[in-house]
Amino acid sequence: MDYARFGRQIALPELRVAGQSLLGAVPVRFEPAGTSAEDRYARAGGLVAVDADLAVAVPNDGVGATSWACVEAARRVLGQPAREMPDGLRARLGGR
């Protein structure tokens, strides 16, 4: 575990060390493939695999949408149910 790199994430009560370990152990697939969400999630310590069972839709490839998809992927890895991007956020990001 890279404590120096992921220290701020590990400090989150929702994540801690166990959650950070899960991010690196449970593969996630982003749809469509090739979005910047893959790189963003991997930089946060997440495992990305094109053949992963857990798939997260990325509404568009803008910074806000890919960030939302990465948070959604982490939520799902941690055992929370899937959610759709809120309509208000989708509208603000231009994906009406």
C-alpha cells in the first residue's frame, strides 16, 4: 500500500486502508472504453480491466463526467448500489 500516495484517500472514513485495498483488487470496466476515466481511476489506485464484470457508464468524456464515473466506480467496489448521474449534474456538464 502506497501510504504516501493515497494518504488523503485513506484518511476518508468511507475508504480507509481496507477500501483503498479493494480499489486496487476489484477490476472495473468503464464504458465506453478509452475514456479518460480509466486513467483517472488508475491514478487513484483503482484497477481497470476491459474484461471486468463491474461496468460503469461514463456519460461523456468531460472532466466532471469522468470524475463522477470514478467516484461511482469506487462506490460500487465498496459495495454500494449503482446510481445514475443526477439530472442536475448532467445538465450542468452539458449532457442534457
